[in-house]
Amino acid sequence: MSLRSVDTDFITALSAHLPQDTLRPVEPRYLEEPRARIEGIGGILALPKTTQEVATILKACHAAHVPVVPYGGGTGLVGGQVMPRGGAEPLILSLERMARIRKVDAASAVMVAEAGAILADVQAAAEAAERLFPLSLAAQGSARIGGNLATNAGGLNVLRYGNARDLCLGLEAVLPDGTLWNGLSELRKDNTGYDLKNLLIGAEGTLGVITAASLKLFPRPAAYETAFLVVPDPEAAVALLSLARGQFGEQISAFELMQQQSWNFLAHAFPEMRQPFAEAPAWCVLIELGLSQQGAPGEAIEALFVNALEAGLVQDGAVATSEQQRQQFWGLRESVPLANRKIGAISSHDISVPIARIGAFVAEARAALAKVSDLRINCFGHLGDGNLHFNLFPAEGKKRSDYKDMQDDLKRIVHDLVAAHNGAFSAEHGVGRLKTSDLLRYGDPGKLAMMRAVKAALDPHGIMNPGVIFAEG
Amino acid sequence: MSLRSVDTDFITALSAHLPQDTLRPVEPRYLEEPRARIEGIGGILALPKTTQEVATILKACHAAHVPVVPYGGGTGLVGGQVMPRGGAEPLILSLERMARIRKVDAASAVMVAEAGAILADVQAAAEAAERLFPLSLAAQGSARIGGNLATNAGGLNVLRYGNARDLCLGLEAVLPDGTLWNGLSELRKDNTGYDLKNLLIGAEGTLGVITAASLKLFPRPAAYETAFLVVPDPEAAVALLSLARGQFGEQISAFELMQQQSWNFLAHAFPEMRQPFAEAPAWCVLIELGLSQQGAPGEAIEALFVNALEAGLVQDGAVATSEQQRQQFWGLRESVPLANRKIGAISSHDISVPIARIGAFVAEARAALAKVSDLRINCFGHLGDGNLHFNLFPAEGKKRSDYKDMQDDLKRIVHDLVAAHNGAFSAEHGVGRLKTSDLLRYGDPGKLAMMRAVKAALDPHGIMNPGVIFAEG
């Protein structure tokens, strides 16, 4: 695939078809990503205000074989939003000026938002209509819904409400050659042809650019009950989830695992944050019930606690007694990634395994890593979905750079074990540019063949986010 | 695309690579479909017992450009399972000998079933493990799970649990060139590349053959409460659903609309069935709550009834007072399509509109049809999903054939109105061979372009179910 860098001729020709301030020099912030693993390049920044302008831009890039990097909030963790030096200089296409909530229909429980809408604003618009848009993640103050959909974001409420793809009823998108697809359906059922919505969702900008989405809204639970519950080990946490499900059905909104190391890192990074336990527990879960009927405050979770205590599944607990305390509990959970960043990970793994295998995986991974290194592990995350963030850190007194030579081996140990347990090397972050070799190593050959065929069919010149998902560009 | 009929040379060559009884003459039952709109042709019947045999068969058909009609339970309502005279004679590929439940894992709430497993057997296997597989439809005694997935079947519990695609975690499939894709994931979260699962689901056998699926299981509700509630009109039914949602959240398992005509047809076709109302109500809903906690029998639905009565949304009701009566209520609802078949529809429409538009759509469609004809309408179905079966019947004393010349116009009137309300001309039955012209008329051009590109990429010789979805073959 021979791609061409953005050059003056291209910019001059394209700008003739766009409003004056649409094309701009690339500011440095578009070339950074949160974990600072990749430094990006960009020949020009495009800030379209309409879907038609996006179409004009893609059509020109397609004709000129100019690569395009679609840009949402820039919060992705696998480098899908930055193109490293070495190839043709891309046009960076940011949707930030297409951030309108086009409509909120509380009665039909549907919202239509443009791709550049910030996730927190989408949540707030739903809230204003007394509905819930349940996608919730640490970066929600800057992540944009188009990026959330392009990467099929997960987050805290997947257990109950599903991933980003499950929250989307339809898309408006521009295909790589500039063709507009108006698929902004608001229907719950539509069997009129291939499911293109789910093909674009999770394609990480390699098959087209999402410009707007119709999103599912939900009734807001009548009451929340939230608690940290101390469990003896991850197996007990899985059993506790099963017990809770028997008691509350779909009303469990979140079920998050935290490890002792999470509390230690929080204490180090945010000493001002109050922790609920005098001594950091080896393992605990943060459970949240979103109840459809309001009972006495804390009643439901206390009933669960009693049953779980009897079954030997919990040892201690802290129930949030006010909305303020609930927010504080969530603040602790959501600050774990920030604390990790302050410590500085050797290697970060966003993995999933079948939920029944979580206990075995954690034990085996710890043992295998202990054999080769003195590193520290922070294992936490969305246990209810079988999704753990299994991140490796330097031993106390050591630096990331001390582990530089082992990085690949450590990753290999974790991901091979994940594969042995029929898991995924990326549960919610995607493949991006950082995990393309994992996809080659662990991906089913039939799947890879099918993916390449689809990519070649929809983006024959390979202009869309080259290097993302497919290592070969 | 020039396809070749199955001939003796092809059969001889292929049979050398398959166990002896795999290829057989085509029995007449494989050439029929429930509504008798299409009479099929078939050159040979293949009954593979393994995924590898399916791969061998597709590889040979791909090489020889022989068309393939994948065959599940034969219950589809849009002719996707039969190829009409006129083109090359296909190989009919029935999955009926691949009907094994490979595994049921109650703890992880996952089952793996082969494509030929009958839906009722899949439900029973879940039940035996004290779990629920919620896909439920009238044809479940003969429909097979592979066909349910290929057509993204809907049915009675979509409101709560989603369509077939929402119940599937992963697929094993054979691609048109014989490549095997092992995608039998049991993960709730997996962001490692394109969503091929959802591309094959709903593709109606045009992109490959599903050979097995991993399926989501759910906790069985602790108690069901079921009732027919009489409503003044469809708008009130929509408002009643909203009220019920506020009261019971996700615990509403089904919410079905029935019209006076449904009761009249039932009385005519099944006079022995006991009806719950002395006089058939103009409109009523069948609501079922699947409660996560057992209360006093009927308590929840009676509480809803009291609130709804106060709000003027219901006028009368009949609550099932035993499991036997619950089954009887469902028997009535599920017999409506059979009653319709005995009357003989002029035209059947499986449509969806945004749920807030249901009242307007029904009123406008009745008015528009009354202007041109004296026909009878039976409008019933999955109101909670915005999905109605809006079927047209001869006036009393007239025959289907009396309306032969108007059939296309009548369909056009209904589907144009559906499109005007941003609806879909096929909500759950698919496109098949009977609705290809609707897809061309109502499909977004960008969507059609994308679909054709994907089809050409994955099935370059066009052997898979030609004439289905794409009219052009």
C-alpha cells in the first residue's frame, strides 16, 4: 500500500471545498497519548463541523491516498489515536466541533449525539431527561462518544448494561471513500441486511468515521446501594457475584475487584484520599446495586452481606451510607489507574477470561511471574465481566527502566496464560497500535483472513488509521 | 456471476471426500417453506456430521461455483431456506446431524450448541442446569439454533433479553471458501478486532455457515406473573409499558399486543381454545413479569393494574392464577400465527417503528388501507420492541385470490408508511428472498454499497444462498 504524506498541494486543493478555518496546523496535544508510549506525527488537523465536511475530507484523502487518523477525546490506551513516525504524514480528523446532542427522546428512551460529544455531556443530557446513559469510565470527562463507539468502550457498568456496542441503536458514518451511511436507526429490532453498525463499532477507525449515533437510554434505578466487601480471594469474589445474582437478578450495576496493591498505590499517589479499611484488604470488591424499588437504605446489601458471611464468601465490609460516600467509594476505584500511572507500569494488560477461570488465572499468572522477576502486580477491574486489568510494576526501590529487557517476556507470560484460559489479550481497550503483534499471535487464522478481506473491501487504499489493528499498515 | 448446477461429476468428486451417507437425494420437505410462497429446487442434499465436513463441502462448492443453500429447521418466513426455479441447482446443506449440546456451564452461564440443535432442546438443556436460554418463538419445536442465529431471530422475550445476536457470545463457522473460523468465545468482553460474530448473525447464510455457537444463559426468574390487560388503544399500551417499566425495571419479560381480530381469528381457527374475555377486546396486551424475588402470587401485576386503572390506561384484565393458566395464555398468543395461516393472509408485514410512533402508524395504516380496500387487518406482536405483525386478510366472504392484483400496492402502502415513520420493513424475519425489492427501495445507498462490498469480499463467487438479501443473486 503506498500512502502519500499530506502536502501543500493537497491542503490547498482540499481547503477550497471546506469552510475557512477547517484545516489547521496540528497542535502538540493531538500527538500525545495518555501512557506516552507513542509520539505521533500529523501533517494537518481537520476540524469539520458537519457530516458533509467529513465526507469531503475522506473523499479527498481516498483519492490522494493520504492516511487519516480519526481523533476523539484522545484518551485511548492502545495508541489508536496517534500515528508514529516512519510512514506518510496523516491528516488528523478531530470530531470535536461536532459535539451536538441532536435529540433526547425520554419517552422512546433514545438520544442522538454527534461523535464529538463528550461522554460526560451525553450522560448529563440523559440525566436531564430523567434517564440513564450507563456508559461510565474514568476518562468520561474528556473521552468523546464517537471514540467510545469506535473502540467499543467498556467501563464500570458493562455487567448490567453491556459494552458501548450494546448501547448503540444506529450510526451515521462516512466510509473511507467519502460515501455517507445514514444508519441512525432508533429501532430495537431491524433485520434488513448486514449488521454494519457492529462492524464499525470496535473497528477503531479503520473502516470509516462515525459522525453520530443513536443511543439507548435506560430508566434510572430508584435507589443505589454501594459497598466495599472484603473477600478471601478472587474465587470467593466470583462466588459472591453468583450469590448476589440469585438475590438481585439484573439489578447489580457494577462488581469491581480491587487488590491490596490497589490500596497501597492509592495511599502513595493520593495520601489525602480516605480509605474505608484501616488495613488494606488482600482482596475486595466494590459492588453497586441499582434497585428498581426503593427500600430501607442499605437493606438489600446488608441482606447480601449476611448470606455471604454465612457462606464464608465475605469477611468484612463498608457500606456507603450517603450519596457523598458512594461518590467517594467510586472516586477511590476510579483513581486506581491514575495511581498506577504515578507509580509507572512496566507493562499493562487489559485481559478477559471466562469468569469461572479468574481464580486459576490470577494464581497461575502470579506464580509464573514470581519465577522470573521481583515485580509488583496490581490486579483490579471489572470482575463481573471476567475483565481484569493485570498490570506489572517495578519492585519497591526499582525503576521501570530496570525491567526494560524483560518487558516482552513478561507480556508474553501474561498473554500466553490468558490464551491458555481461552481469554482475550484485550477486553476493552482494543488492539490499537500497541497490540497488533498480539492479534497476529493469538488471533484465529480464519478470523484474520476475514478481517483482512473486509478491510480491503471497504478501504481499498488503506487510508483509514493505517497501522491500527493490522500491523502491516 | 455464473454459477453451475450440481451435477454427477461434482457429486462423485465430492463424495470421495465425505463419509458414505453424507450426500443424499433431496427429499421434498427441503423444498417447502411455511407460507408456500416459493417452491424450491435442489440438486443434492448434504448432511455433514462435523465442522470439517462442512468445510470440505464449501471448499468444493467454492471451487466449482456451485450454489449452496444452508438449511436449519426450515421455519423461516421470508424464503431464505428455499431457492426457486430459474437458476443453477444448489447443494442444500442441512445441519440437522450436527445437533449436539457440546457443553453447559451453569456457573459461567454459558452453553455451546451445534447449529443443528433444535431451539426447544437448547432451552431444555439450559433448564436442566437451572438456567434460562430466553430465545422463545412459536416455531421453537422445529427451528434450529443455527438458523435462529443466521436470521437473528426475535420472538417473545426480546424486550428483556434482546434478539438472537444479543444471546450469542461466539461462533464457529465455515466461510464461503471453506476456511474454518473458530470464534467460540465464552467471553463477555473481547475487543480484539472486528466484530465478525455480528456480521455472520443476520446475514441469512450469505456470508458463511454457522456450525456452532456459544450462548449466554441467564438466571431463571424466581416467579412469573402473567396477565392479559385490556387497553383503550395502542397509544395506551405504549404508556402502560412505560408505567410498568418505572415499576419493575428490567423485570418485564414480555409485552405483546393483540387486536380484536386476533381473537376472532383464534375463535374461528381454534374454537376449542378458551378465551379469557367474554367479549373480544378491541386492544389488549399480554404482559409477563419475570420477578427476581417471589412475592405473593399476582401481587406485582395487581399493583400495576391499580396504577394503570387510575391513569386510564387499562379497562379490564385477566391475571393467570396458575402455571397452567399462564401456559394457556401463552398458547393463545402463540396460536395467532397459526390462526392467520388458516384464514390465509393477502400480505404479511413484520415491521418495526420507534415505539412512540406505534399509535400513529397503526391509525394511519388503517386509514390508508381502508381507502383502497375492504380487507381485514390483524395487527399484533411485540409492542415492547416496537415490532408489530401487521397482516392483511380478505374481507369476510372473500378469497385471497380476489386481492391478487392489489397485493403489491397494499404492501407498498404499509411499507411506505413504515419508512415515513423511520421504521424497518423487516423487524425480525429478515430479508430472505421475499423482501429483496424492499431492501433496494428502502435501504440507505451507503448501506447497500457497504453490504455489496462485504459480500463480494467474503464470497467472491457468490455461492452462498444466492438471491437472498441481494436480489441480483
